[in-house]
Amino acid sequence: MENANERKEILDGLLEVLRTVRTIDPARLEGVTEETDFLTDMNTPSTELINIAAKVEQKFDIEFEDEDIDRMGSKVKDVIDLIIMVKERGANK
Amino acid sequence: MTEEERAHYFDIIANGNLVGIEPSNLLLHGPTKRLIDTYHWHSPNKGIVASYSPKERDVEDHFGIFRGVDQVEAFAQATIVSCATFLQCRKENCLPDALRDKFVPAFISIGNVSFQNYLELGDTFISIGNITFWKWRQMVCDGHIYRVPKGLDLDDYFSDFTEERLLKYDISSDFVKVAELHDITGRAILIEHFNKLA
């Protein structure tokens, strides 16, 4: 079962990733929550989501499939859900 | 395409490259908006060299000059469309027409582009593109466009081209650089996702 600590740890790791993304204004990372939307709240170009996903793979040592990226929503919680799902998928292999 | 031709094409997709392939067999669009005549060099995971000679229709009402925006489009067709289509076919073990029912090839972003010369009717140009990112059906390419010296046999010239030379744009100074292009980005979007954009 997911727990709050795990989601908090992933959010912290995700924020580390986002600080390295050139197109994200660091000021917009203040007060990010799981409900924050990359596109509407952070003004992230939609093409940048792919670059963020590539950095997330490296950060969390996971591997996304095409279908994972196709299904990924634009909110922070969507990315956290995806990371958890892919980690569990990897653990079950 | 005959069954024999399809079998040959499958072999090219699995083991070869785009040199010798007719662009109309790879690109789903056309013919009037197809801005590639010939693929001269291709390394599937690295990059490509393709040429085009502007037609009357391409320069009509534009002083006989091939527009800058069409240069970007020609470069995109040579790189993010051709190269990504080839790799996706290789991944799915299919021919390009099978992708038509699943994806829309979308031109989604460009970075800096600078024009340093021009192209007119009667010129031939090459797009030299190198792949900087390819994952999850999204491809990003950088590259240059050059005017080709008159009378040059491009197939012969690029017959011994290499990935190292591609990365250094190591070609004769007789080629005239026309444009530099960065972060040309395209993605094969699922049709159902594309339709939601409307």
C-alpha cells in the first residue's frame, strides 16, 4: 500500500529533478503540491514533459514504457502515481 | 507494393537504412507538401542526409525564393519524420502504412533557427540532421541546411560518410551553409489523444 512517506520522498526527488529543468521558473517550485499542474501552474511546455520523464527515469532508476508516457497526466500526483506503479512493476518482474 | 517488395522493405527496416528508399514510400503525406527528393546517407540511431530541389510550386508568389519556413519543414521531414518513422517501424516490426492507423506524426516544437543564406529555384539543398533525443516516440534533432554545389553527385559524395563526420558537419567548403537548426522536435501522437486536442 502506498504511504504518505513514500509519496513525500518521491515528491522531494521530483522537485530535485525539476530544479534542473531550464524551462521551469524556480519561483514556481515554491509551494508545489501533488495537485500542481505542470502545464497550467508551472507553464511547462508540453514537450518538456518528455524531458522531465527522462530525468525522472534516471533519478529513480526506473524505466517507462511508451504506454506509461501516453497515459501520464500533467499533475504532479500523476507523475508520482506513475513512478510508484513502475517501481512496483519492476519489483514484480 | 508487391509482396516481394514488402518483404524487401521489411528487411530494410530491420537491418538497413533509408538510402535508396523512395521518400513517398516512407512519408505518409504528399505529394505537394513532400519536401524530400532523396535520402543519401542514414544511420538509424544517429542521423541522416537528405536532399530536395525546390519546385515551381514551392517558390510561387515568393520571388522565386524557397521560404525559410519551408526550409524548417524540409529539415523536419528529413529528420524527425523520416528517422522517427523508420525507428518506430523497426520497433514495431511493421511498414509505415501500419503506423497511419495508430499515430499522427506531429511537429511540436523548434528551438533556435538562423538563416545565413537563401535558396532559389534551380538550387538543390541538403539537410544534415543528427538525432539528439529519441524516446517514447518523441525525437529531437539538430542540424544544418546547405546549398549543394552544381553538378555534384550526392549519392557518390556521401557514399563514405560517417557518424563522426556527421557530428562535425565535415563536408566540402563548396557546400554553402544556408541555415542552422536546433531542437527540431516531433512526436508520433496516438490518434485518440490527437483528436482530444481539437
